[in-house]
Amino acid sequence: MRDVLPIAYFEHLQTANWHAPEVTVSAHEICDRIAPVRQRLENQMPDTETLMSAEFILGFCSDLASTLDNCNQAGFRNSEAWQSFMSELTIEFSLRETPFSENGTYILSQLFSSHLTTLRLLTSWLLVDALGRTLNEQKLSISQQGLGLLLTHLSNGGSPIYDVEDMRGKFPDCYQ
């Protein structure tokens, strides 16, 4: 399950700020430790509404954080705002009728930039991958070069710009 190695490396760099260097988990170890959490998600694969609920996302992020011995408690900045965003998204863009390249872009950007408090990229990427799988999309993959491009695009997707135009129609192919 090394398909998220570039994202694991990003999270490794993030966790170096939380812990003393001697307890920082390597990118390869992150991939190994999260494998059972990912497997549970794939085995239980909830419907899209459950998968995108604040409660499910918070539980999934908490599972990842505990697996990685992350001291920071997983959470949402505002779970009501997330539910409002998802309501607007499903009303404006039906998840099954709008291309995944658009829905995935918006959801990934919002989770990463505005809603999650810890393991933001890892949690966002894995949940959007799971969402894609419920919509019969291929498994997401990312390269080292793709990670840099993704982070550049995500920097525009958050406050105060909220512009994901650079990602629209290109997600997820341009990150492979």
C-alpha cells in the first residue's frame, strides 16, 4: 500500500513538528501503519452519504491519528459548515451525475483547506479515493511530482481565495 507514499512523506514532515525527532514516524512506516485502517474502510465501504458525513470523517481521521501515535486530536473546525457544504454540493452537483474530477476536487480542497485539523492531506486523499470507488472510479494514485502540483493547487483552494479552477477537469489524472 505504498501508493500514498508521497502523501505519507508530506505527513511525515508535518509530524516532525509535533514530536521529538526520535519518535517521528517515517513515510514508509506511515504507509505500513495505515494499511489496516485503509483495509477496514475498503471492506466496509459505506454509502456516499455516510462516507462524507462529519461523524464518519472524524472517526476515520481519529483512527489514522491513533495508528500513527499522533498527539493531536483529530477534529473538524466546524462540522456544521462541512454538512452545509456537502448539502450544497449534492444539491448543485449530484455526486453521481457530475464528473468525479469536479466533485473530488471540491471535496479534497474543502477537507484539506477548511475543515480538518490534523492529518489533513492523508485523510482528505483517502476519503476522496473511497468516494471515487463508490462511484466506480479507479483507485487514486499520486507521484512525487504530482504531490508538488497538488499542494500548489490546494494552496489556491483554501482561504481566502477558494479557487479550485487549476484542479477542475484535471483531477486526479494530473497528479499521477
